[in-house]
Amino acid sequence: MEKIIDEKQQGNALVMEPKAGNGKKLMIESYGCQMNFSDSEIVASILAKEGFDTTQSLEEADLVLINTCSIRDKAEQTVRKRLEKYNAVKKINPGMKVGVLGCMAERLKAKFLEEEKIVDLVVGPDAYKDLPNLIHEVEEGRNAVNVILSKEETYGDISPVRLQSNGVSAFVSITRGCDNMCTFCVVPFTRGRERSRDPQSIMEEVNDLAAKGFKEITLLGQNVDSYLWYGGGLKKDFKNASEIQKATATNFAGLLRMVAEAHPKMRIRFSTSNPQDMTLDVIEAMAKYPNICKYIHLPVQSGSNRILKEMNRLHTREEYFELIDNIRRLMPDCAISQDMITGFPTETEEDHQDTLSLMEYVKYDFGFMFAYSERPGTMAARKMEDDVPEEVKKRRLTEIVNLQQQHSHYRTKQFVGKTVEVLIEKESKKSDAHWSGRTTQNTVAVFPKENYKVGDFVMVKINDCTSATLIGEAVGYSENQ
Ligand code: SAM
């Protein structure tokens, strides 16, 4: 399954510290990518100012917000099922109002109100600052919709409330929207054009997290390598910027260096990278700063040049290999992960074999693989027939999942016998006597708790592994502690 989607978190109701408020209770559930979870923290911050307290109980909620995902049909069906559950609860709690946020709200707009009678409020990803007004409308008995996409909105001025945080890791959003127009992907339609957040507001948020004791941040965007700040505005309008704006612009490598230098003891991660936009200076910055984690999520989607072209991925298999070779040359210990789609329209057995051989070349540490799901409005849906039979998509998916599992195991085995730094995040799922954390490569490691605590940087000697987890014992604090 998709790594950026933590399945255990899907649909979790997130809560913040209670404060004296307006007496109203908000429940906010999030589905989809990290960006959605990060957006829910912005929404919670906006509504905390309005006096809302959060709850995890539907039965006592005055307002339920569901932050939704449209990336595949299945993600939308999950949300629809959840709305059925809300409907049942509404019989016990008739005053409860329901709002739909995020990508499904943007995709379906006011149609949502017709299709799902329970929904009172529909708000797209760029309209969260309007929530207080929209909620007021709903309280007056009217339905409310705002799905306007913005050229400027980055929520840079909003300090997110950290929901269900372990106090160790946090997301920091750096770009919104996407300009890449991959033909399979609904994101450009649901999240709008690409814009970057002011580095100063990013730094303020990171400084604040560091002051609160956070040890790891993940810079978030649909395509972080495309980050470009030149004083505000859309990425696509950079060409019209003044000479001085161009000369003083900050790109992603510049931002990475800025954050890494300001907080040398903080782990810096980022997601997601797009091969067509990842430049050598980003890899050089990663290699230079030990606190930038040695892990790149580098979706490729297919190993076939013909399919990459049909997907409008704007790079070839050979260019992708060149990028991989550069990463390995500058950072031999860097982990790399993929997203892959099987059964894109017209995909042949030969194309599928190309995907398998690309995987053999890279031997990814992790992978997140999906059967193609046609999304309404995308270029592929408009121009291509979804012609690969479902059972063929599934069979190819099983083949790449199995190969990935072998490669993941190959990668974890390389750690056995080594001693690696682990940042402790939480108790292990399988044993309350063990901690669970991650290495710089993002590999999960578990080890006996002893006297260590969450947030500690610990050196762990790896004695054993599965395909997804390293098993070891602590040998002391790391020098980062
Ligand atoms: N922005 C990233 C990129 O450029 O690759 C990833 C965005 S998306 C939220 C995460 C993954 O979902 C994609 O990398 C892709 O593998 C998968 N995905 C997107 N659209 C899909 C579709 N129509 N059917 C199946 N999987 C899809």
C-alpha cells in the first residue's frame, strides 16, 4: 500500500488539547495523503480560533468534517461509506452538521449536496479560511459551498495545531497544487496550480517546532523539487518575474540548505519528489548535510518509455536511471522508494516487463503500487479507453508487489550486523516492551525499550530483519542526542 498514506491513520479522528471554547465540538477525520493530514491541522487551527473543541466521538460532535481523497475510485468509495455511518448517527444526534473538505469536495463541488443528502458544507482545499463564514451559514440553516481554487493561498500565515502528534515528527507544507498534468492524475484539478510558500514563514514554523522539542520535520508538497519562491504567485508565472525577483529566488535545494543549516540536530525529510524536477543540487545538498535524511520517494509509475510518454511523465527510463546513478554516486547509502501503476490504458505485457526490469535495476527499498483507476476529467479518461482488464491489472500488480517484497528484504538484510541511528517515535505495535523508530533511510527499527524514551536518538545494533522491519538492540545514544 501507499507509504505516504499511513493506513492505520486513515479515517482517524484527530484531537487537540482541550481549551475553554464556544462549547461546540468538532470531529475531523482525514483520508488520503500526508498533505490532507497536514491540511486538517490547518483547519483545526482556524476552527480553534472560533472556539471549537475537538472530539473523537461522532455521537457528541456538533460539526463533523471529513477531509477526503480522490486519487483512486476506492478512496472515494471509502468516504461515501463513512457518510453512511454519519447518517446513522444523525438519527441519534440530529443537530450534527456534516462538512466535506479536500479533493472530493473540489471534484464534486455542489453536486455533493445533491448526491449525499447528509452533507451541509462543501469546502475545497484552498478555501479553508472561509470556514468560519461557511459554518455560520450552515448554522443558519443554509447549505454552504466554497470550492474556489486560489493562485496565492499557501496558509503560510496559519500556525497549524498538531493533531495526535507524538511530539517528535511533524509535517511542514511548502508547496500547494501541481502543474505536472500527469494524464492519470486528478490532483491538478482538485488542488489547483502550483504555488510555493514564503521561506520565511516555513522557517518560522520549523523554528517553532524545534523550540517545542520536535526532532524531525517532513517538508511536504505534491512535487517538492519544483519549489520556487520569488515573492509569491504561481510557478508558471515565474517567467514574467522581474530580474531582481529572479536573482533572489529560492529553489528547493536552497530551502533544504536553509532548514538544514538552521537546525543541524533536526532530521529533515521531504515528500514527494518528481524525477523530472529533481535536480543535482538537491542531491548535493542531501549529501552535504548529515541531518537531511538519506531517503528519496521517487515515484516512476512505469518502466516503459511508451507508457511514461502516454502518462506525460516528461522523462524517459534512461533519464530516470541517470538520476538513480547520480543519487547512488553521491549517497551510496540512500534509500529510494517508488510509486507504480499497473494497467494504465494500452499497457502491454512487454511494457509490464519493462516495469519489472526497471525495478530490478533500482532494487527499491520500499514501494507503493496501485492498479490504474480511471479518474473523471483527467486527460487519460478523456482520450484513452481503460482497456486493460481488471484481472490483468491485478495480476501485474501482484507480480510487482512480490518483486518489491524481495527487494525490500534484500535492502533490510544489508543492515544486519550494522549499528545505525534510530529516532524513537512510539511503542512497537507488536510488543509494549519495544520501541519503534526509523533510520535515516526511513526503515522501521524495533528494539527493547530499556531506559530510552520517545524522541531519543539511539544507536541500534541490527541483529535480524523482516522485509519491512529491522530488529536490534540499543547500544547507547547517538551523538545527535
Ligand atoms: N505527486 C506525486 C507524483 O508526481 O508522482 C504523487 C501523487 S499521488 C497523491 C500518489 C500516487 O498515487 C501516485 O504516485 C500514483 O502512483 C498513484 N495514482 C495517482 N493517480 C492514480 C490513478 N488514477 N490510478 C491509480 N493510481 C494513481
